[in-house]
Amino acid sequence: MRTAARLRLVYLLYYANVGAFLPYFAAYLRGLGWSGERIGAVQMLPSLLGPAVAMAWAAWADRHAGPARALRLASAWVAGWACLLPFGRTPLAVGGTILLMALADRALVPLVDAITLEHCRARPGATYARIRLFGSLGFVAASLAVGRALTMRGNRPGDPLVPFAAAACIVGCALGTRRLPPAAPLPLGARPGPADLLRLLGDRRLLVLLAACAVHWAALAPYHLLFGVFVRDRGLPADVTGLGMAAGVVAEIAALLVFPRLQARLPLRALFTASFLASALRWGLLSRAGGPAEIVLLQLLHGASFGLFWGSATAALLDLVPAPLRTTGQALFSAIVFGAGNAAGYALAGLGYDRFGAVAPLYGLAAAVEVILAAAGLAALGWRRER
């Protein structure tokens, strides 16, 4: 199997795991009788460990193992512990399993992204977005399939189908990483060290990018954590959750497909601003939505919330991070945005759900955050394109 095909398979199966887990796991835990605070706390664990985990795996990959070998080992670790997730029911059992998975989980996306970016850089005509979109296809297929299956099984509270489906997908992903070709090793003197990371952290443009992306990702937490709960709060079946996620990912795929053309015509700061403002519109309307059709259709704005945002962020990192630090740069982004930003968002979303007794007010707050983010000019600070 060609390298590009293997990368597509890895993205497809990894994000199928996310599609089985993200929309339904909070509702699964709610069905076990958990409070919103406990749900937020347990699902926040990977984000708390994310910065240290992502940076540790990236540093080891950059200096010693290479991203392909590191990816194989990290995915095998996550898959092994994921197989135990369906058998936990208490906060201690579920939290302990998620904690052990988190020792490698947050490293997977930075590692496969680093491999893909270098693969595309070496092959004119290949684009990261066109390979990464297979992750979106995996997500939409899994979210639709799990939603349909849960509905057919009677929308039972605490249905173990959710953790079983997620575990099966991550095991497949681990198997798919086994034959990714290793990168050519850097000469010993060219391998990055701690001083190189400090210089990277001294780049003000990179820090502005990380801060803006982290705030945006925190504002997405009520959707990532509680969209399934929101649907159930509205008295709607799990099919609506699956259809909403599917609509969002279809729009995400479209955004990734057209992103190279948008990037050629517009500055990245304009694309970031459009993503933030479209997200504000999405959350403001969703906070007032009640019917299944409007809830599903509003998720089409996910094309801007994630697709446009992710394409812009990846392009910015490619410009700002030197090639020898590619894995470390991807891990740093993951640590700050998907680690710190996600942890803060999940904690606040869980506490907010307990306080308000509903998810809708959290979407209203998320809309305000996105408006403030765009209005504050974080997206407009920009950076110089380096060739």
C-alpha cells in the first residue's frame, strides 16, 4: 500500500474512533448516572496530560525514533487500554482507563500530521488537506453508524455499544500504522534540542497563533462534550446527534477541499476571522434551536468552525515552524490548543451544565467568546509568510 493510502487509512480509522466517542460518550456516562461535573472532569483528563504527553513523544520522535516509529508505539498503547474501556462503569474505573490512554493519545494527531506534512512537502501536487479529509470521512461514517445503532437499540441509557465501537476503531488505526515508512534520520548535529524549542517559543507570531486557537477550541467544548446531551435534552433521538455530526463533517470536508484555493486568494488572518465569526453565528442560533431540522442544518457551519480553522492553522504552522522541528511544532500546537484549551473548555462546560441545567445557555456563551476573539483583533495580528 502506498504511503499516501496508508496515511488516509490511519486518518480514517483514528477519526472514526473520535466519531464513535465524541458525540455519544458524555450521553453514555449520563446514562450511567454521572453528573455534568464528573463527565467534564473525566473527559478533561486527556487534555490535562496532553501538553506533557504530546511534547514528550514529539521530542523523542525528533531526536531518536522518528515520527513513524513513535506513532506505531503510541497507537498500540492507546489501543491496548481502549479495549478495557467498555468494562468500566464507575468514575474510578473509567477515569483510570482514560488516564492510561491519555499517556499516548494526545501524541497521535501531531505525529501523523508531521508525517503527512513532510510527505506532501516532498511531493509537488500532494496536499495535506486532501489526505486529512479521510479523517473527516471516518468521523462522519462512525457518528452516523453509531447513532443509527443506538436508535435501533432503543436509545438505552449507558449503552456499551459506544465504548466498544470506539475501541474497535482505535485498534484498527494502530494496525494501520504498522508499515508507514520511516523518515530519513537527521545527522546527529542537526537534531533539535531544548534550545531549539526555546527559540520556537520565543516567536511572538507563534504565541499569538496558539493563544487564538486555544480560545477558539475552548469555545467548541460545549459542542464536543455535550452535543449528544443537548439533543437528548430536546427530547430527540440519537439519530439527530449522528445526522448533526454528519452534516458538520460534510461541510468540513468541503472546506478542506476548497481550502487550497482560498489560501491562494486570501490572507490567513482573513480566513481565521471568517472562521471565528461563522462560529459565533452557529452557536448563537443553536442556543435557540429546538427542532431536529434546524439543529442538523446549523451544523453545516462546522465547515468554518473546524475545516476552515484547521486548514488555516496547519498552513500557519507550516510557515512558522522549521522542518527539523516539525513534529515538535505539531505537538506544541496540540498541547496548547487540544490540551490547555480543551481542558479549560471541558471543565467550564461541565460546571456550566450543572449550573444552568441545560446545554443551550453554554452555546450562547460560546458565541460571545467567538465574537470577542474576532473583535479583539487576535486573528488580525497575522504573521509574515516565509518561503
